[in-house]
Amino acid sequence: MTLRTTGTSSPLVKIDTYPPPLEEIISSVLGISSRTVTDDLAYRDIAEWDSLAHVRLMLKIKSTYDVEITNELVSSLTTVGSIRAFLDGGAAPEGGSRKPSGDGDGTTASTKVHRGLAGINFDRTAITNVDAAGNTLRYRGYSVDELATRSNFEETAYLLMRGHLPRADEMGEFSRKLRASRPIPAPAAEVLRALAGAPPFLALQAAVAALGAARSQDADPDMTAVAQLPTLVGALHRLRSGEAPVEPDPGLGHAANLLAMIRGVPPDPEEAATLEEALVILADHGSSASTFTARVAVSTNAGMHAALASAIGAFSGALHGGAVDQVIAMAEEIGTPSAAARFVQRRLERKDVVYGFGHRVYRTADPRSRRLRFLAQKLSANGGDKRILDVLEAIPPALREHASVGLDVNVDFYASAVFEALRLPRDLFGPVFFAARTAGLVAHCREQRANNVLIRPQLLYQGAAARAYEERAPA
């Protein structure tokens, strides 16, 4: 094997016995047998080669072989073969994909597997442009940062659902209908009452399904879905606290009404305005796991509330929205800013997750984190508790080297700081996030329905061949 190096007079250096062979490096980092490390082995082919392990592998290759691996290269070096070609002085294949079909590797168009559907466009959308290369996010062409500072949640929901920013008369009618749709029917309230002691996501999932069953035939399911999610969140918190739910107030904006239903009193205007910005920022993010789940459900001609209940199930997982409250728990465990670097080092040594870092799409800091960080800083500066934010701010410097290969701040990191500064119950961070995301989910369900095709991918079978019924496992 030859090796591309940096800082030497010759670009290629012959490897003898040191550094160790690539197979040994990969097997050591991933914790797998070197016999399984073939050129066909790819990122996400096996559970051991997940996102965090890929970052560790890139850093190990950088340090072991003294090579420069940029953020752009990380997304190409995704098979053992592409890594080997790079170290041998050849260019890494774009996307790090296996050889194209017909090259004699046994792969054809019908047998190529894209685990996790990474990099796959399953359809077209006109809703949200998640531009990883430009590190930007736009709703219907509008910058999310600009919408956060100049728009509000109701107007942004209109934009996502209807496709354009509304005229004054359109906005007035939409706002009136949205606010009038906030009260929840009695059957949904009874479901929340019965499940008040359950984990919030499970209670909300059941209540959303109940909304679909109890909705009157003349009610607009798209409008009620966006309007009633905050009501469910507020009612759930009040019921589990032994208090009566607070009726929604049509005189309050979306964020102010949500805070009032949780707290039982009208919120401080600055806090309401801050949450309003955060809800706009969190309203959509393209084909996330929960959005894909909702579109799959709608593709079968399932109703809006059935799709949203499915989406809640996906969103609740620890690799999606279920991680947002873990960031603050991590900060509490760290305790002080001076302890952050050592804490991060111990987490990495144990191959544990550092919550709030890494994203399936972005290779640099999540663009949503910029404005959310500003909002968290503003709340802390205006009389809030800076302790948690100070601890959080000490974590990114401890992960600077990892950021160079794609492990950077994601939306959960500073969204959790905003929710904490607003004194929201920590186990409601995820449900409040989902309440914002409902606007985007409804928009995607509408788009799916407008040009529907049943979403039905296939699985490549690699199990046992045909067997006779008499055949049994050996004793």
C-alpha cells in the first residue's frame, strides 16, 4: 500500500509494517474482526459502523497515516475500498459508493442496497430546501433566519401549507380559523386524562389518534392538526400536575398561547416572542425520519391524524426528537464549564454519544443553531440562569477536532438551551418541538396527497435458501 501524506517532500510514502494495515485500523475502531473488513464493507452496512464510529474512524485514519481529511472527503470515504484508494494516492470516489453495476462485483441495479436510504431522493418537494453544501435552510425559497426575525409562526405555517406568504386578508382569515380550531374535543381530553402518567410522547400519540376519531366531519383536519397540538401539550402537563387544563386564548399568538396553557398564566412578552422565533425555526426540515413516516402513511391514503400519530412515534426515538432533552441532562452531569473537556473525552473513550452533535445531512454546524444560540444567549442575558448555557458553550471547543470531520452542533443543542431558559419542563422539550414541526408535517402530507404514489421500497433478501419443513436446527 502507498500513502498520501502531508508536509513531506514526496507525496507518496511506502508503508511497510508501520503504520498498521488499514484492516487492523478499521477492525480496532469498529470493534469487529479484521476478517470482515473487505473492500465492499460500507458505512452503515453494519451496526458497528454508525455515524459516531465513522467520525472516530476518520480521525484515526488522519492521525495514523498523517493525511488531511476534509469535511468534503468524509462523505466520500464511506467504503473500505474508497478509503484504501484514497490512501493509495487515488481520488476517493464521489459519494463513496460501491462500484457501479456491471463492473464484475456482483452488484446490479436491483441488488444495490442503500441502508437508511442515505443520499436517496425518494420524491420531489417544493416545501423546504435543506442545503447542506451551502449550510442554509429555506422554506419555499425564504431564508429561515429571515422568517424567524420578520415573520411569526402563524404566517410561516401559512407559507408552508399554502405555498406563499399571505396577503393581509389571507393572513387574517387563516389566523382566525387557526385560533378557533385550538379547543380539543372531549374524547381526546379523556385520553390525555387516562394517560397523564405515561411518557408524554406516548400520551400525545394516543391523543392525536383520538383527535382523528373525534373530529367533526366539517372540521379541516390540516388546520386542527396545527392548532390543537399545542393544546394537547398544555393539557397533558396540567393534568399530570393535578391541575385543570387551561382553555386556549384566541387573543394570544401561537407561542404565547402555548406557554399560557402550560404555565396557567400569560407569559412574559419577551419569552413569548423568543419561543415564537424558535417555533418558526423548527417548523420543518425536509425529509426527516418523522416527515418520511408521515408521507409513507399518507401514501397509503391514511388520514392526516393517522399520519401525525405515526410521525410522533418516529419523532420520539432517541435518534430523532427524543434526544432534545438529553442535552440539558448532559450539561447537568458536567456541572461546570471547566469540566466539559474531560467529560467529552471520557464519553468519546467509552464510545458514548455526545448529545446535540452530528447530523445526517449537515457536515458543518446546523444552520438553525446560529439563531437558536442567539435566542438562548438573549434570554440568559436578560435575567435568566446562565449556568447551563455556560456549560453548553464549553462543549463545542472540546469537540473542535471532531467538527473537522462532520461532528458539529445540531439543532437539539441550542434548541434545548432555549427551552431550558424558558423554564419548560424538560420532558416536554420534544413535544413542544413536535408542536412546531406539525406545520411542516401537514405541508408534506398535503404535497404527498396532491401527487400521490404508494411508497413501497424493497428489502434485499439474504436469508436461507428454500428449505423443507422437516429441516430443523441442529441439536
